[in-house]
Amino acid sequence: MVDRILGRGREAREGHEGRGDQAPDAPAADPKAAVWARVQLARNLRRPRILELLAVIADEFVELHGDRLFGDDEAVVAGFARIEGRRVVVVGQQKGADTEENVRRSFGMPHPEGYRKAMRVMELAERCGLPVVTFVDVPGAHPGPESEERGIAEAIARSVGLMSRLRTPIVTVITGEGGSGGALAIAVGDVVLALENAVYSVISPEGCASILWRTTDEAPTAALAMRMTADDQRALGVVDLVIAEPGEGAHADHAETGRRLKTAITEQLDRLAAIPVEVLVEQRYRRYRSLGAYAELAGPAPTPPVPPRGGLADRLRGLIEAGQRAIPAPLPVGRRDEPPAREDV
Amino acid sequence: MPMKFPSFRSRREDYPEKMWTRCPSCEEQLFNKQLEKAMNVCPSCGHHFRLSATMRLSQLLDDGSFVERDPGLVSVDPLGFVDQKPYPDRVAAAQLATGLRDAAVWGTGRIEGMRIAILVMDFGFMGGSMGAVVGEKVARAAEGALEEGIPLVIVSASGGARMQEGTLALMQLVKTMAALERLRAARVPYVSVMSDPTTGGVFASYAAMGDVNLAEPNALIGFAGARVGAGTIGQELPPGFQRSEFLYRHGFVDRIVQRADLRQELAQVLRFLAPTQPWGKEAARG
């Protein structure tokens, strides 16, 4: 079953849009299990991150460190690389291979200084006229108090803003987990690629389930509802191109995954290099300006409902017995108990 | 209407009754009319209640100056999202409860005579969550401010991105930030006002990025939910974590402003931001 959903014959399926929630050639049996299997693949510990991929893709790599403000965050890797002769700036998240490395890299969850390092290096790319390639694989930005103290939200907002106007081509690859704002902060691009078993979501399925279903046991249901697989994201227009993974998945064959990625990245770099930078930035603005679905109705907004007004007896009782009992109102005017629809990090 | 008899069921906490509201902070029973006169701030302890978009607009703007723009934008259901209720049902229920079409209202108005573009959010509409409609309105407000060369004011009240719209909601962070970057490049000022609560993707995009950031006292402002943070990291949270004062102490908020002073302080700040040359496209034409 897992083999079946690993996207054999992906090329043949190209262009076939709107398959819905079900993995393409999986038997109709259990779409939920199929999606959940993909989430597990995206989180596979042996999945290649930026450093493993660069070892295959890049002829040369020079890592740069530090945000010049606070420190160096090892959850984010940034530097110069040469890909088949093309000089580029690379940025990506890096999880650790063992516990010790994971502690050093805070389990791949960047602090604000990680994103500020990314911004510094991307601004350098803009000044030097080098294109940017980003590799996204992150459960989310670091959610701890020190992250909040140093302004994780400000760092993400600023990075997203910077990438939206950066005057150099940006190719983004979602290689594993695209975890909400922590992913997006380095995932704004002229073209967004995704590996076949990568996932991308506004909140982790566990977080979504715990808010909307009030239990993390429903995480697979939430994963299915959010349509977070690479194929679904392409159908929604968030991802432009899905790259098939070899065999059992990227974790089983770093070399072949890297080779396929290299082909796709160089193709995109060459395509984008031919576009004048003014046009490029305007196209990028349009790309994101048009994402999201809404309808536009004619006429003004509906008038707010008039709060129900009880009879005299009701009002008197309200005065006398205030605080003693609740008066059930037909319309919950002013009631504010909708669960906050907030996303994870 | 049939006569109702007193029920002896235990009262629900914090449930605003028709005439009385209990302050969640000091437990005082407040007469609704008195509360409204005090701009929905508890007269005894200063607790700032959440405001509807309509009330916020009427508190901030010169009387009768507000003209709503793009009132027709409504959410659709791009994912076919169903949790315990289908997404369209949630939207319909929120519309019925608030009289709004979505969680944000934008338009133009005047504050102490100065013309501004203003967007206010309403937490009562699905937790003020940002989907495509809110993102689109923020972008149009920024583009409108740029076009006319008038300052932009956004009053945030939101739990973050709307999960029911998946990554399309996440993409609104880019849409809004890209529009604000253009505003900034044209040197048109933008003032962000954060009210309770301003969290998640709204805080991690336009709310955090004002040229001047104002916040109401004791508002919850943060990126990760405290539950997420404490649960994942297993750390003790510092006192007052993710409140306005915490943000102020760490340098992300310029001023904490009492609601009663907000209109006047906003106007004061805007007068300082007023250009010596016309802003935006006006400037380009001139």
C-alpha cells in the first residue's frame, strides 16, 4: 500500500488536477491512512535536509554563520553554493541526525536569529545579484519563551516581507515538513517546488486536531481535511511543481533524490535568470496576491441583528436577579466563545 | 413570548447577559449601559473587554466619517473542509452572530479631521481568524492607502490564520506583507494597533510590522499559543508572558495605550507622520 502511494508514474499524472483528498493510485480503501503515511514519510528521521542534499547537488558550499545581532542559530543553514557552475545563495532548515546534534540544532526549530541570519544572507544575495535557493523542512518555528522574547513573529513577518520584494530570483523547495509560519519565512519564491512526500500546512495536524476535534487522536483526519500533501498543494496553486521521489522515498536514496532536485533547480534557475528583475518581482507579487479563494457579493454588508428585547417582566427580572442566573438568548449576540482558530508554529 | 421562570442552573462564567456583564478580571457585575459608556473598559479594574468591529470604528473615527470599502467579500470553502461542522456552516453562524460578512472591515474615515484608511478586525467572527477575505481586505486597504496617499491604521484582534482554509490562509501572510512592503517603499505610514488577542499568523505578519506599534493594556500578543509553547518545550513560562507589557519590555511595542486615550494618541502619532511632501502615488504624479 505504501508503495502504491509513493507516486510511481508521477509524470503520467502531471496535469491531472483536483483529484480530491485521496492519494492518486491508492485504492479507495482508506485515504486517511494514505495521507498519514505521507506525513510520517515527510517526518522520517533519515530524510535528507539541506546539508545532505547540498552534498549531492552542490560542487562547492561555504556556510556562513550568525545574524550579526544576537547569535548563530544552527537550525538554519545559510551560505554560498555552486550548482553546476551557477553561483547561488542557499538557505534551509536543518534537523539533527542524533540527539546531540538535535539539541545543538534545537530539533530543527529556528529561533528568531535563524531567520535574521537568513535575511542577512538573502540581502547579500540581492546586492551581489546571486539567485537564492531555499530548502524547507521544519516542524515549526521554536515556540519557547526565549523565541517570543526575541521576536519570532517580527522575524517571520520581516523575512516574508523581504522575500516578497527581493530583487533576485528565488527558487524554494519544500523537502519535508512545511510547518506553518516557520516554513513560510524562507518559502516565498518565484517558483515553489515540493518533493513528492513533502507536506505543507498552516498548523500541524496534531495542533489542528486538538483545536477543532479537541483530541490529537484525530490528527490523521485533520491531515486529510487540510489537504497537506504535495499533490494537493499543487492543485491549490501553493506549490508549482512536484518532484517524484525514488523507490521507497527520499530517505532511502539521498543521491537519486539530490540528482532529481538538481535537475529541477537548475532548470528553474535558468528560466528565471532570463526574466528582467522588475518583471520577476511584479510576477512574484501577483503570484501571492492571487492566492486564496473568496467571492464578491454586491451590496452592503448585512445589518447587525437587533439584540432580542425581552418583555417588561424579563427586563425587571434581569435587573433584580442579575448574576443569579443566565437568560438564554435566541441569538448569541456579543458571545465570544468560538474556539480561537489559531495556527501552530 | 411565554413567561420564563428563574432557573437554578449554575450560571455560565463570563456569559454576557442582556443587561449585566461580569468582569472576568475583578468579578464585578457591570451594568451594560455603564460599560458601554466606559468604552467597554471595566470602571473598577480597567479590564479591556473585546470590541466588535463596529464599536471600534465608532470609538476611533470622527462621527459619520467612515465609508466601508469592499463590503461584499465573502469566504468560500476551497478545501471542502469539514471538522465537527462544515466550514460554510461555521461562516454562516458567525455571520448571523456578528452581522459581518467576515472577520475584518475596511474603509476610509477621518480621525481628528485627518483622512486615513482603516481596517479593524472582529474577534467575534471565528476568533478573528485570517482567511482569504481578511488577507484580501488588508491588501486592498494597503493598496487603497497607497493609491490615495493616506496613512493606514490596522486594529488587530485575531487568533491567527484560519485553519479551515489550510495553506491558502498561510499564504495571506505573504499577500499582506507584500502589500505593506510597497506601502513602506512609497513612504506611506502604517500604524498597527494590537488588541486582545493578537496571535499566530496575524501577529507574524502585518500586526508586528507597523511603523509605530501601539497596544491596549494586558492584551494577549504572541506567536505560539502558550499551550503549544509550554507543552512542546516543557519550560516554565515567565509571568505576564505574551501580554502587551511583556512585548513592550522586549522592544516590540512602542506604546501601551488605554482605550480612552487611543483615538487621541493615534491622531497625535499620525500628525507626526504627516508628510512634508504628499505621499504615495500623489507624490509620483506631482
